[in-house]
Amino acid sequence: MAQESPKNSAAEIPVTSNGQLEDSHEHSFNRDLKCSLPVGLGLSETRITSHGFDSTKEGIVEAGPFPGKQRRAPQKSGPVVLADEVKNPAMEKLELVRKWSLNTYKCTRQIISEKLGRGSRTVDLELEAQIDILRDNKKKYENILKLAQTLSTQLFQMVHTQRQLGDAFADLSLKSLELHEEFGYNADTQKLLAKNGETLLGAINFFIASVNTLVNKTIEDTLLTVKQYESARVEYDAYRTDLEELNLGPRDASTLPKIEQSQQLFQVHKEKYDKMRNDVSIKLKFLEENKVKVLHNQLVLFHNAIAAYFAGNQKQLEQTLKQFHIKLKTPGADAPSWLEEQ
């Protein structure tokens, strides 16, 4: 009876004919092998020789990375950075529209309730009085500006007529020998009146330009700030009314967050209202100082020029224009050339 030859322990590892491990036993074999290796010996340095029971072929198993799998490098520890959430532009616009609609609704409701006499309104009596005076004065200044423009137009027509009349008298003075002196006197008089009229016209137009700047720029800029202040006042009262209504209601888990949010919105609009009220007060103060200075100079100019013109004091009229640094433009200088119009 033939005696069984002892099997090598390595022969217990199933090996294919080409020397590779079977996939089904690969994981368990690698685990057992790691446990049996001495410390300091890596798996990639191990070389296993397997002798088959009935075969003289050697199966060489290279211990290393398994086919189809990659060795993962150890991850370094460090702070974890979370990426910001991607903002959706459409959602942002929708949120802005929602806030704007809610704010518009609250303000409209506040305005209607004030007109119907149901809602309360925050009033600064001193500031409101100053704003009313400013608006009333603006209307009166606009009327003065309109009348001064009418006077300028009529004076321009008169000066133009006087100039034409003086030219006609001068022409007749040359052609009528028997009335040469008479036509000549009238020609000189009309030309002098036209010259003085042009000087007065320059003073009036300077007065118009200065008052126009005061009314349609300086005062208008202040009234624009007043409109912003009034809008802030309406928003403030609208959110104040909401907060008061919530405070009068029950306080529970469902209403407390609403009250807190309403309180925050009220505080935001209160700060905005206080800022705009302060801005209006400052602008009204500077406007009053500027208005007095500008109108004082312009009224003195207007009076002196008119008085000198109708008194026939040509020297005084010219001196008035020099006093206010007014330079007369030559006829036709107002019309820009075709190059300047390009």
C-alpha cells in the first residue's frame, strides 16, 4: 500500500495553473497571511512558492496590490471646508419681489387708513411747518421766474424794434437832406435806447438764471430729500402699526417669533426714518442760508439795473453789471456754430 506523502502547507492554497490565486479565496488568504508574517515584513516583500501535489510546476504568488484594486493613500487630517450653497438668481429675485410687494402693501394700507382717519400718523410739527413754507415759497418763486422771463422776452422784442427803428432813421437821414438832422437825432436816440436795453436785458437774464438755479435745482434737490423722508415716515408708521397690533394679541409659541420679527423690522425702519428726518433738517438749514444770500444779491441787481435804465443813466447801468461781474454777449453769440452742434 502506497504511503501518502505529506502535503506542504503551501499546497493548501488553491493556485491556478498559471500561478494566480483564485478570486474566491483571495481575501481570506491575505488576511491569514498578514497575521502570520513577522513584524516588519511587508506583504509586498513576500514571495510564496507552492508545490502542487501531483505537479512539478511551481506557482509563484507575488504578494502586492490585488488585480483590479488600487492602494489608497492615507488621508491627511485637517479642517473640513464646506462649500457655500449655490445661490439661485431666480430665487433671489423672487424673494426681492416678495419683500417689495409686502412693503408696498403695508405702505398702501397705511396711507389709505390715514386718509380715512383710521390710522395714526407720526408728525414732527416744526419740521412739517418748514416743509410747507418751502413748498409755498417755491410756487411763489416760480411765479416770479415766469414773470421775469415774460419781461425779458418783451424787452428783447422792444430792443430789436428800437434797433430796426434806429437803422431806418439813419437811412432816411442820409437820403433826406432837408430832414437830415431830425432823422439823425432820432436814429441816435433809438440806438442808445437799444444799447441800454441790451445792457438791462443782460442783467435780467442773469437774474433769471440765478433764480432758476435756486428754484429748479437747489430747492428741488431739497424737496427730493423731503419726499424720501415722507416715504420713510409712511414705512415707519406702517411697521409700527403692525407691531402694535401684534402686541395687543395673544402671546404664545406661534406668535412670539412673529412679534420678534416685527420688532426687528420696526427698528430698521425707525432708524431709517430718524436718519431721513435729520437729513431734511440739515438741508433745510443750508437751503435757507443759501437762499437768502442768492436772493439778496439778485434783488439788488434787479432793482439797480431797472432804476438806472429808466433814469437814462447809462453809466450807472454799466456799473451795475460790473458790480455783479456780468459780461454782455455780442448779438448772435448765443447761436452755436454748426461745428459746436455736432
